[in-house]
Amino acid sequence: MELTAEGLNLTLDEIEEVEDILDIPAVDWQDAKQGRLLKSIVWVLRKRNDPKAKLADVGKLGINDLAAELAPFGSGDTAAT
């Protein structure tokens, strides 16, 4: 799975939220700090099921938790591309 707007099937609102956090357009996400990119993507995906999800809570996840967080949205492969 690619950590891209297309690879994750993000909505336009979700893309905009990630862009706002990163302060860069989606086409340049590969140039973003990877931790911040992962954190923001997991947050917008988590908000699909929990609108009250907090960005700060996502930041407390361990790197080994990413596969489980992303699994419902793709293969679970967390390699950022």
C-alpha cells in the first residue's frame, strides 16, 4: 500500500486536512517528514470511525502499531512512497 491520497482512497476533505498539517500539497508528500506524514494520515483515517479522535493520541502509537492501524485501508504495508 502506498501512503498517498490515491493509495489510501482519501476523500478530498481528508487530503486537505493532511495538507494543512504538513503545510505542503499532496503531490509533495514524499518530501514531508515521515513521522508527521504517518501521524496525520493515521489521524484522518481514524476519524472515519471516531470523529473525536485526537491528533495527539495518534502520536502516542508505536511504529509497530502502524500495520494494524492501516490494515483496514490496504495491505498493511507501511512503506512510505
